[in-house]
Amino acid sequence: MKKMLMLVCTLVLFITAGCGNKAATTENHEGHTDQAAGKDAKKIALVLPEKIGVNPFFQIMDEGAKKAGKEFNVQIKTIESTDPNAFEQNMRAAVADKYDLIITATFQAEDALKKLSAENPDQKFAIIDTVIEGPNVRSVVFREYESSYLLGAAAGLSTKTNTVGIVAAMDIPMIKKWTVPFEEGLKATNPNAKYLVNYVGGFTDPAKAKELAILQQSKGADFILGAAAVGDLGVFEAAKEKNFFTAGQDIDHTSKDPEHIVLSQLKGADTAAYETIKDFTSGAFKGGVVDYGLKEKGVGVPFVTHDSQTKMNPFLTAETITKLKQINDDIVSGKLVLKDPLKQ
């Protein structure tokens, strides 16, 4: 009997110790992520309209939120959505669970947040990468047109065929933040360069994007920018097959294929999430619009505004990077004033 009692006690101690050593981050069956914090810590929910693995923008946003959670002792819960209907349900569940702040992102969240922010005036919300009006909503946006201009300038300085293209998601106003300044930067550094633009018709069609990139390459383009979200993967495939140069969006993609992916247009979704949580914990959070550009390091280009772990491709030269850094400095200082194409 004594031996049996000792065995039970040993098992209890073992299980208790195992529970005590669990990692701070765990996954539950809904695919949600909980980050532990202090007992009295504020609770913040990051509710995403997609699964994290689909779009790198959401991946780095999640990383920024978790970093802030650790630094500012905030409980972070990331909730991924499998479809639009699940997204609104997840947002409503977060409201019902009384999170101190609910953060979401992109135009995909607009309709649900418009309804929920109006229905719940005492609930604080933040949305990254688009604008929702409301006293209880902070909208964080990026001046993508600044980094798009830099990429266009890089293409103009680097092209050997004098033909440059962009494969964009859709012919809608929002996409003009990429297409218009890219052409402006191209023409500013190379007035004689030919500019090609084609639209995929959506944000999740790599096959169509690849087809359009190959079409542009057949017309002489030796640099083709991907601005089609998931479609950029198709542009990357085409670059490898047809041996032209390319660049992607949001994160530094150069390490994936340094021979062909020579640049990227960086967007600091991690910075936006981190700074939003920092302001919330410090009491500086309020509704309205906050924007991040080259000056705030919210957007950028590898080798020019941000370091890269990838060795620079010979398509670019040290002289080109020096010129691009000067253009960046001129934009940051206000010497070169770029217009938001959505406000022209």
C-alpha cells in the first residue's frame, strides 16, 4: 500500500512539473495562439482575415505583436480565420471576450470592423494597412508610394534592355500606390525606359501572374516587379524559368532566389503592430490615422534603407545603391516631395 501511495505521489509530482515547464505560447484546436503574460496584464487580440501561412504580411504582423507582448507584459492572442464568415465571427468572439484592444488588418477586414466599431463604441480597435473612420479605431497605413518610387528608380538605373514591367493584382485605386510611383521613379532615372503593366485580376492567382510575367519578358522586360500578393510567387517562378530579374512585396524575398529576386518592397507590419501595442500600454493610444513611410522605416528597400543577409546581385551596382540612398535621403528630408496617388 505504501509503495502504491509513493507511486501515485511520484506521478502527481511529475505531471505538475511538466505543466509548469510548458512554453509561453500554445496552440488550441481553432488554430489560435495564446501568449502568456502576468495575471493582471492587459489582453490584446490579433484577429487576422487569413491563415498566417498564406501571406507574409500577416506573419510579420504576428511577430511584431508577440514581441510587444513580451516587452510590455501584455497577453497576446492571435486568431486566424479560414474564410470571410469565420473572420467576422472571430471578431465578434473577441469583442464578447472583452479584450482591451482588438487589432486586425487589410481591406479584407473593413466591412466587419465598420459594423463592430459602430456597435461597440467602448471597445478599442486598430486596423493595419487601411483606414476605418471612428473615434474608437486607430488606422495604421503606409506610404508605399515612397518605396515604390525607390524601386522604380532602381529599375531605371539597372535595366539593360530599357524595358521594365510590373505585374499588379487588380486595376483598382488602392493598387495605384504601387503602379503610379513605380513608373514615376523609373522615368525620373531613365526617361527613355519602356514601362509595362498588367493586372492579374485578383490577389491569389500565381498561375495568372506567372503568365503575365512571361508575357512581359517576351516584350523585352529584364526587370519585373511583383505587386500581386500571393501572385508574386508566380512572378518568381517565371523569373527563374525565363532568367529575368524581379522583386516582391512586404518582406525581403532576396534569399529565396538571389540570382533573380534582387530587391523587395518592404512594409513594416511588424513595426505597426509593435508600435500600436506600445502606445496602448503607455496610454498614448487614440483613434485616428497614423502613417509610416521611409522616414519612420515603415517602408523600405533592401540594400538601400535596410540591411539584407543576402549578397547583392550584380544586376545592381554600388554606384546605383549610392544614387538610391541619395533619393531616399531627399524623400525623407522633404527635398523630393512625392504625391500620394490616391490623393492626386
